[in-house]
Amino acid sequence: MSRFEKVRRQKPEDFLREVGIRLETFMLLLKKIREYLHEEQEKQPVKKRGRKSAVCLEDRLLLTLYYLRHYETFSRLGGQFGIHESYACKIYHQMLNILLKVLDMKGRKELLNSDLDTILIDVTEQPIERPKRRQRAYYSGKKKCHTIKVQVVVCLMTLQIYSVICNKGRVHDFRILKESKLKISSEIKKLGDLGYQGLEKLYENSYTPVKKSKNRPLTEEDKKYNRELSRIRIHIEHINRRCKIFRITKEVYRGKHKNYGKYWNVIAALVNLRYAA
């Protein structure tokens, strides 16, 4: 009996807690992957005619989701599926590349759609292992450790993630947005936190909290405006929480930095799929 057959017999809430997505979502992903592999085989029938994998497709997808959800070592993960750690690593990276192709990730072009009413912009940080080179570029003065920053753009109405941009921990939040050169419709309201002071100079129809200074304390109107803005912006913190259910985006990241954006795009697409209206 495969590992997946054992796991699917659990209660729905236990399956969700262990895998990170519901069983229905898992089966939908499995169907998309099978269709993609079938199309690739028809395009290149001669390619990859070697021995079939000893691990079934269901277990390969389950292994990939286990790694994203629990962020275990490949040694422990391989032990759970009865394979060597190097083979577990190989399966994981193969399936991750397939997930990038079959998952429908919202693109930047969607931000030009004037039908969107309001978008939320925020940056979250994740600690990483101390780099051997260019340590200063990754050191975050706010977190007092080496980090990687992730800028997330979310639609307020649907709570779907439209853009994920990664950068080094030392880079300021507003600079990440400027360097990303996102093209956003002027009719869309753009809401940011205090890290995006000056957003209105970059985009029309933008709103950020009023910042107090030594010579200019906040008035009652300013405090009321900030509270109202915070009530709306709190939804993006819920989205960050949904993403960080997958422990690879929360715990100390120990992988290659060049693959970091790939992980986040897959997880953002999984979160969109799970909470799609």
C-alpha cells in the first residue's frame, strides 16, 4: 500500500493538517499533473523511455507537499517513503518544476485590470542561515538577523495573491516595490503600511498611514484615518499567515537563495487554489 493510500484514510481535518491542502485540492492537482505528463509524452514520445519510478505519482506529489508543509530534511522524508535521501531530493525538485507549470498563478498583467477595486501591498521577512558571502546585504536591522524579504500584492475583494517578489533583507520595503516596476492601473486603490511612505508619488490613488514626527504629533483625525486603514490592511496579514502554514516560508531557510522565489510562487498558487471563491 502506498503512503498516500494510508494518509487519505484519515479524517479530512487531519489530512489538511498533515498535507497543507484538502483532499479535494490534492486530487485536483493530481489530475492536472497527469494531464501535463500525458501531453509532454505525446510531444516527445522518445524522451524518457527508461525505467519507471518506484514511487507512484501520488506519493511523489505527497512527498513534495510534505516538504513544503513541514520542512523536514530529505533524510527523514526519504525514510518515511522508503527511499534514499538523494532520490527524495530529486523527486521533490522534479515535482516542484511541474507544479510551477500546472498551477494557475495570478500574473502581473492582472494588475492592469481596472475591475480590481483595491489591492494590498506588504512585505514579510524570513530568517535565513548566515551567508558565507555578502552577509551585510542580507542583514535586516529590524529583525537583527539575516533575512530574505518577500513582497506580496493581494486583491482585497478575493484575497488572491497577484504578485510575489523576493529580495535581500537589507533592501527597504519601498525600494523593493520601485525596483519591481509593477504596472498597476491608476483606477485601483493601493494600500500600504508605514514602510511605503511616498507611495502616492509612485502610483496614483495610493494610501498609507499618516506618520507622526517630533514636531508634528498626530491629530485625532489622523489617528482615526490610521485605524480605518489598519482595519482594511489587516487582511494581508491573514494572507501571510496562510502562506506560513507551509513551514518552508516560516522557519530558518536553509536552501539555495536562487530557488527561494520558486518556492514562494508555488505556495502562493496553492494558497490561491485552496481559498479560491
